[in-house]
Amino acid sequence: MIALVMEGSASAGRFSRPNRWRAFAPAVTTLGIALMVGLQAGRGGSADPCEPIPPGKVVRMGAAGGSGDAERWREREGEALISIFDLSALLLVLSALFGWVNHRFVHLPHATGLLVIGLFASLVLVGIEAMFPDELLYNQLARALRQIDFTRVVMDGMLAFLLFAGAIHLNLRLLRNRAWQIAFLALIGTALSTLLVGGLFWWAAGLAGLQLSLPWALVFGALISPTDPVAVLNVLRNVDVPDEVQIEMQGEALFNDGVGVVLFSLLLGFATGMGDGSFTVASAFEHLAVEAGGGILLGLCTGYVAYRAMRAIDDFSVEVLITLALVAGTYAAAQKLGLSGPLSVVASGIVVGDLAPRNAMSERTQGYVSSLWTLIDEVLNSILFLLIGLEVIILRFAQTAIGLAVCAIPIVLAARLAAVSMPVLMFRWTGSLSARNIPFLTWAGVRGGISVALALSLPDGPEKSVVLAATYAVVLFTVVVQGLTLGAVARRTWPRR
């Protein structure tokens, strides 16, 4: 049954009819964002983006506040808590409905289509709410979405399984051949992009007359610089590129995520004054080395233990269960030990993905494991991209922050260009990297749910509104505009493929 489902999902990506919507999706989405901003402002958005949003209006349950925010929201609203089953049912029904609409009429790549349709539905509901403030459908959906802690759902739930699903399909031989390039992009490239984005964003905020400190601008640089592994892997399914370029993008996206999260936590502590007061570049690199290196080492160990356990038996049901336990257990252990959960899961996935099929799994088990993780990847991707689109319903962006958010798009692109150009120029003499790949690698720097989750986790304050607006602008632009035009860039880069 799983195999049949996966065959159907794979065929859904092959469009048999001309795609009339694809060329218009970027323009329609941009227009929709502009209309949404106007409608949001009409709902009473703050004129000053550095002015905190009134607490009675919109509540964000991020990692900074957690369940305390949820309790305060329920006290103010006086509404009963929606059950987890009802929330799950709502998301699954909407994912299936929007997925059917996309496949039947819109014909965009599945995840991108869900984001665009979810964004359009949000725009319609926001418009209805602006005209009819007591509209029941909007209030009920907004109530349900406010109850979802997006940050925890992504960072402490979906992320581990999505990263593992991507890591087990990596080609380890190609990964070894491009190890230095991937390491440079994931480490040096992410750090360089963080500095460039932070500095340019701070400069642009000053020109716009916004009082945004440099540490907070660097926080934005840290959360937006890593390419999102979920979004990148989703985009690569619809683009034909050389294997070596594909493995570079996959490896960079899977590893720089952990690097970005560590940088984000360090810079956030510095920006909020919650650190220990001893923040230095040396201490930051030391913390990064311990958290990232320890996470990778933990993942290698747990992955090898899982491989040995699978090798000792021949029962597909138990072996499938071992892979699920490996993901959850490794991620939980890494968090308890203060190590990088994302990197630990990626490392364990690479070990199992390389060793188990050759030495521990029968063909039957391989089929079940592959189908299960492909299905998990598809379902979680659908829900994640749907949530990104629907979250707009309960977010409010100040008008004066929109100009800076739009400026963030070319800033992030320029920083990405610098980050990918440096390793290409450094490794050019080896013949392993070509300068002609720079435009494609730059345009392929897609951001997604992880950046949104980190932005939503920021403590409430005047800076959060600015950073969140810029994050959403970059994520929507990269997923929709860059994601849908990446195929054309690939064809111009490698015309003979």
C-alpha cells in the first residue's frame, strides 16, 4: 500500500498538460503579498515597526515564551483549547484539499503549490475579516493557528524526520568527493553570509530611519543565511542538474542548518543581553565546534549502533521501527546534551543510508524503509509549506517595515553570491568547481520553514516585527520566484542536459 501511495505521489510531479499557471505564480504571489500588506495595515497595524504589537491583538507562541504564552492567550480569549486531534485533522484535510486543487488546476510543484494556495486563502480570509470583523470562518481558523506553536512544531518535531529523510538518500561516495567544498559552504559560507546580511541589513535599516541595532541585524543574518534543507531538497526534485552540483547543494543545506542554528542562538543571546557577557569571536567558534562536532559524533555513534542492530535481524517491521527510534532518540539525546540536534540526525542518516542497504537490509526491507521515509517526507513537507502560507492570517506587519523587508531580498541574494563565489574561486584550480555554476548556486539558495520558525521564536519586542517581516519576504521570494525559475537557470547553465 505504501509503495502504491509513493508511486502516485511521484507521478503527481509529472505534469502531462501545459502549465498555464506556473509562469504567473511569482507575479501573482508578489501582488498577493502587496495586497495582504495593505489589508494588514487596514486591520490596525502599527505605524512604527519598532513599536511592540499590542498584546491583546496577536499572540505568538514561540520558543522564547512557549506554553506560558499559550496560557496567557487562553486567559485573554476565554476559549477552550482545541484538541491535538482536531488540529491534526484540520491540517491534513487542508493539505489534501489544497494538494488536490494544485494537482487538478494549478500544476505547480506540490509543496510550492500548497504554499501559494495557502497564501492565497490567507489573503482572502484577511480581506473578508477586514470587511466583516466578526466573520466566523476567519476567527475559527485564526484561533486554531494561534494555538499551533510553529517554532516547536518545526524545530522539535518535523525537522528531525525531514533531515533524516533527506540524509539517508545521500550518495556517500559523491559526498566524500565534495567534502571540502561542502564544508566550506556550510561553515565559512554561512558565517560570511551572516556578517554580510547583518551589516547590509543594519545599514538599510538606518537609511529607512529604523532604530535596529547591529546585533539584531546579525541575528537576522544568522537565521536567513543557511539554505533550508527541506526547501532545497523539494526544489531539486523538479530540476535536472549534474550529480556533483546536486550533492553540493544537498550537503550544504543539510549541514549548514545546524551551523546556522548555533550562530543564531549565540547572536540572539548577545543581542538580548542574556549571554554571560563573555561573547567573543573565539568563544563563538569554540561553542560552534563543540555543539556541531559533538552533534556529528553523536549521530555517527547512534547511526552505527542502529546499523548493527538491523544487521543482527531480518524483520522489516522491526527495522522500520529502529529507523524511527533512531531519529527521535538521537535528536532528543542531542538536545539534552547541548549538542546540535540537526547535525546529529544528518550524521546518523548518512551512516544508516550508506551501510544498511549494502550489509543489513534485505530487498524487501529496503523497499519498506524507502517507501516509509519518502511518505514521511511528502506528508511533513505538505503540512510545513501549508503552515507557512496560513501563518500569514495571524501575523501583522507594520507598513514602514515592508520597505526594509523588500530590501532584504537583494541583500540576501548579494550575500549568497559572495558566499558561493569564494569557494568556487578557491577550488577552481582543482577543476572540481566551475565559475559558471555561480549563478545557479546563488539562485538555488532557497530558504523555508526553519528561517520562519527561528524568526517566530524571537522574544516579543520592537525588533521582532522588523525581522519577521524581512524573513517572510525572503522565504516567499526564494520558494516561489527562485524555486519556480530555477529550472530555467539550470538549462542556461548546462544547455546540453
